[in-house]
Amino acid sequence: MKKAFNEVRVGVSTHMKNTNQQIGWPKGFRSSGISAGIKADGSLDMALIYSDVSAAAAGVFTTNQVCAAPVKLCRAHLVEPQARAIVVNSGVANACTGVVGMEAAMLMASQTAGELACLPEEILVCSTGKIGPQLPMDKIGPGLVALADSAAVDQVDVTARAMMTTDTRSKQVVRDIELGGVSVRLTGLAKGAGMIEPNMATMLAFITTDAVVEPSLLQEVLTSAVDQSFNRITVDGDQSTNDTVLLLANGASGAVVEKTEPVGYGAFVSALNEICFDLAMMIVRDGEGADRFVTVTVEGAQTADEADLAARSVANSLLNKTAWAGTYPDWGRIMDAIGYAAAQVDEERVNIFYGTTQAVEGGVQAASSMEEMVKAVSEMELLIRIELGLGTGSATVYTCNCTEAYVQINV
Amino acid sequence: MKKAFNEVRVGVSTHMKNTNQQIGWPKGFRSSGISAGIKADGSLDMALIYSDVSAAAAGVFTTNQVCAAPVKLCRAHLVEPQARAIVVNSGVANACTGVVGMEAAMLMASQTAGELACLPEEILVCSTGKIGPQLPMDKIGPGLVALADSAAVDQVDVTARAMMTTDTRSKQVVRDIELGGVSVRLTGLAKGAGMIEPNMATMLAFITTDAVVEPSLLQEVLTSAVDQSFNRITVDGDQSTNDTVLLLANGASGAVVEKTEPVGYGAFVSALNEICFDLAMMIVRDGEGADRFVTVTVEGAQTADEADLAARSVANSLLNKTAWAGTYPDWGRIMDAIGYAAAQVDEERVNIFYGTTQAVEGGVQAASSMEEMVKAVSEMELLIRIELGLGTGSATVYTCNCTEAYVQINV
């Protein structure tokens, strides 16, 4: 699998932190995670991440026309791109909750601001969980007090766990870089394990850094990083109402990131891209009920957009996702899925590879033996490469298989 | 469910034949079904339907860019819209088989023509099964002889069963009508149980009639009937390489169908529409591993096309399909799926109903009690009606749920 990644992301480290290992925040950030009683089983369900000082802030959100109250509120608050804190609840999405839901999100922001002695507009609110129910504000209020009281610099893991819904493990990544001799840290947390598609569905990711970054540049580098990471994964093809990626830069290190200093800028962008990519891969690996990680690369499409459409058609095909739970080299389902994609395909030019084993040559079965093919598709880290032979457009998406366990989780 | 159908198809009978009941062909048609040894388990795998005289012929095929050799051959043969026979094998799709596969399909046609003493161009060839392998021509040849030898007027059921792949039951419908005092019959067979989406995936349907119909009119009424039936069902969102619907009219009754005789024309079109609709519904009901039949109707879209896109987004959403295996009224997943459809949605105008129970009013949970909602979504025939409140466009698609059994079948 390291190999698969390296093949598609030359030059980017794929080192992943063991998520059981405690990692720390950048300078000037604290956090907490508590159980406020929103989830019936009493597990962790509220989290707070805050900066001691006001931080530059950037965000990327779901493109779903039906979006949650906290998404609307975050968008409004980021008109002024400064923030002090991110407050999160899990268990209830506060989506499709109308005016009452919007008032609840605003109350979460103002109550958090009261605890942190800042303006409500400096609070970014996120929710994840069931669509429809209203937030239990009688639990949220005391929860916010407990979050503020317990916030500390060494609580990254409990914070990440308090964001989880169907996730089986918390998702945390850290990168330390040097900018002009000054140590700078980026720490990212994410949650998400299903309903993941283009544009990031039911996925929350929060990245903090102590670098000094001007807000418009912060937004630019975040948007680019998200395009190359969270927007390239798909678990079940569904897009959520609540997807949010936020990035806070509080400047506590004193190290400045700007384009006029290309070495430092490059290092920062690389670290941010790695954080987003690693978090995105952790989400796919934790795909609901999944036990295989699948990379689908399409090359030789007429355009990059067509390559993307063909790759997503394969990655989201239920027939392919179920095939990848077995060990039969069912490349016909790949041919079928590219055939109905909104991308030009000339069946006689198509080559398909499982890893390095060629399955299809010129649209028909290649010479590889069945034994080789079965071995190739039995890899737990499956790399599927499709050559369309029509142009230079290429794209890669990362996905997982669909097992009976997915159905059990989502019934 | 009868109710659901009536609501969306006013004026069309929804009577379905019991498929265990033996039904007959129109005058002048014979058929057979045999085991040629293509399927490893020795079950039925070849079928022949033929007319004693040359018949007017029409066809509708998959729109997948990757399509099977027999589809290409049928298209070529229908340039001259006359046919004597349809020959079918199951077990191997003869798709992604290149020049060898094309030659095999042509050989199937010429060998059948030899048996029936007609031209190869009068034979329509269909295959269904695994994509990739070549047809075992050493078995096909003797199979064709056996098919011709055993053809008879009373073998509709064995013919239908010989077309099956993952189907759990054969699919047959008959309609008898009177045209100017003359009795006319339409008999239809279909196979298909998965990989069903817009444009009819992995689905074969053959309809025969003893009416006299001019070929161009035959094509017109078939295309229209398919649009209202096979193109409105979806099982798993995948489109196949082999979809084919064929209609043969051999004129043996002597009764002429033409637009200048609107009463008879209307009766014929209604009967054809009913046959196609009933066969399509049988396919959805036999959806791989499915145990719920779901009708998704979208009303009030800006256009009919947008209504269709919204309905398909819901019907193909894996999160919704799995929800429909349970009894929890998870209307948030419906809101989510219409939100990411390529159709304009204003969340505050959306109403959603399960049967007659309102789940969503103005984008938020309606006043119905949880008990009422659970009862409504527990119906084995689930009718979901979505009002977008933006215009007059409406569309209905028919689908089924996704269970663990689907995954087991497709691993």
C-alpha cells in the first residue's frame, strides 16, 4: 500500500502517525472532549479546540444544497476570517432543523464565546450525527461549560474521539517543520467513515498551526489541499449535509508563511497537503464495514475531468465495490463502469491493471494467468490502473470495498 | 403496492400474471430452452424464440459505450427490420471479447439460420452472464441443433428459465386484446435481477405479437414503452453491456395496427406498455437480495428532467437503499440525496411522505408521530413521495432495497 501511494503521489511522504500515540497541538492551542449526554450510550460527544489568541481562519464546506445549520453559521462567521475556537458535537447533525436549528447553532456559538470571553462570531460550530432531530440544548449548555473547564494542551486524542460517530478509531496527524530556523507545527484531526464522496461528505477535519499566515492565503492553500485529498475519496457515493474542513493559524510560533519566501511557503504547503491527504486516507481506511483499501487511477483520458468521472464511476459502482470483497478478478465490472461514465471510452483501447498484473489488453482479457490475477486482486491494498488510450488526462480516487458489514451498520 | 402503482399510472391495469402459470405464445411463434453445458451446474442456458414466418422487428439496446458483441450484431441486423428468431445464451455475456467474440456471435446467427432455413441477418442474438470469457462454441453449436429440434408452441416457461442468471424466478406476461373483432396476443419474457439502471442494464426482454405492425411504427411504440418501464427501474445503479429489448410482430392474426385506426392502435399500445411495465416491475421485485419494493416519486421540480435526477439520486443512494432494509424513518438520508442531485432544491420547500404519512414539512420533521412513521416505513411496498415545491416537473422511479444478501450474491 505504501507502494500504491508512492506511485500516485511521487515526492510526498506517506508516513502516518499511529493514532493511538498521543500527539500534541501547535503552540497556543488547547482542547477538550467530554460526554454531555447527547449520545444515548454516554460516550464522548462534545469537543472544543481553541487558540489562546485570535487566529486566522479558513474553511471548506459541503456543496450539498441541503446543508446543516452549523455549516451556514460557519460560512457567515468566516466572512470575517478570524476565529478563537471550534466547538463540535457528535450524535446530532443539526441538519434539516429549520429556524430552531439555526438558533441552536447560534446559541452554541454565543455560549462558547461566553466561556472563552470572545465574540460569538469568533466561534466556529460543527455538528455530526443524525439528520433531523433538534440539538438537546439542555445538554449542550452544561457541556460547553465542562469543555471550557477541562481544556488543556495534552488532550488531542480525547478531542478527536469526541467527534466520532460510526468511526472505529480516531484520526490524528501531526507535522513539524522548520521555517527560517523556527519550529512550526501543524496538527489535524478528522472524523468520518461513511457517506464520503466528492466534496467530503459527513466528514469533519480541523487543522491548526502556529504559523503566521494571512487569511486569504490560508484559504487558498486549504482549498487546494482539500481538492487533492478529501475531495478524492469516496466510500459510498453519498454527500453529506455537514462536511466541514477548518484551518486555524494563530501565529504563536512567530514564523511567517508567505509566497515571497518560497522555501518556507513550499514546506508549509507540503505539510498541509500531507496532513489533509493522510486524514483523508484514514477516513477511507475506516470506511464503514470496509476491509480493503482501493486506489483507482485512470490515465489517458481525453481530459483530467473525464479521467475523474471514469475513476469515480468505477469507485462508486456497487458491483465493483462488492467484487472487491472477494478474490475473483471481475474486470468486466470495471469495463462496464467506465462504459457508462460520462467520459469518452473506446473499448478497444482500454488496458486495465491490478497492481502490476495486466487484466485487460485492448478491451479483452490479457494474457495473465488466472492464478496471477487472483493473487493480484486478493491484495488488501488494491491498486487498479485503467488506461483509456485517448489523451493525457489522469485522475486518482481512493475508496474501499463494500461488505455485508456496511449494510449492517446502515440498516 | 397496487395502490402505489395506481397512483402513478392512472388508467393502466397492474394485473400481473403468476409466472408459475403456463402462458402461451401468439400465433405462429414457437420456442425452446435447453441446457447446452455453458453453465457449470448444468442448468438451462440456451433459448430460442422463433416465428414460422418473417416478422417485423424492433429493438432497444444499452447505451453503455462498452457493449457486447451480440448487441452490436443485433443493431446491424435490425438495419433491415425483419427477423425470424431470437437466440439467447446465459452464463457468458460475450462482452469485452473483441474480434473473437464478434465472430462467435455471427456464427451463432448463421448456425441458427441454418437450422431454421433463413438468412443469418434474420437472427437476433443475445447473451447474458459473465463479462470477459469467450463463448464455448463447441457447446453452442450442438445447443442450437437441440433448440431447433425441441421448439414447440407450449414451452414459454422453459424458454424464460433458460435466459436466467441470478434471477430467482422466470418473468412472463401475456395480454390478449381484440382488434376489429380479431383476437391478438402479446407475450413477453424477461430476465434480470441486478445491475439495473437507467437504460436497462443486464436485462433482456423479448416481446412477440401476432398483430400486423409496420416496422417503423413497431420501433416507435417499443421505444416509448421502454422509456416508461425498463428505463424507470433501478436496482444497483450499474448499467450493463448487454441490455436488449426486442419486439417481433409476425402478423399471423391478420389484425392490423395503425395510427389511422386509433381504437385498435390505442389498445395495442396499452397492452405493450403494460407488458413492458409488468416485466420491469418483476425485475425490480427480483432485485438481487432485495426484500422491499420502493417507488420514489418526485413532484414539483422545475422540470421533468430535474424530477428524474432527484428521484434517481434517492433511489440509487446506498445509504437510502440500506435504510429501506430497516424500519427506522431515516428521512434525513432522502433530504441529503436530493440535496446533492443535479436538480434545484430549496430545502425549506421540501415535503416528504412515506405512503400517506408526512415525514418532512418545509424541510424539517413533520408532525407525524414516530409510531406512525415507523409503521409507514415498515411497509414491504414503500411509496416515497417528495414534493420540491418549485415547479410542475414530476418523475417516478421504481427500485428495491439493498440487503446483506446483495453483497453475498455479488462478492
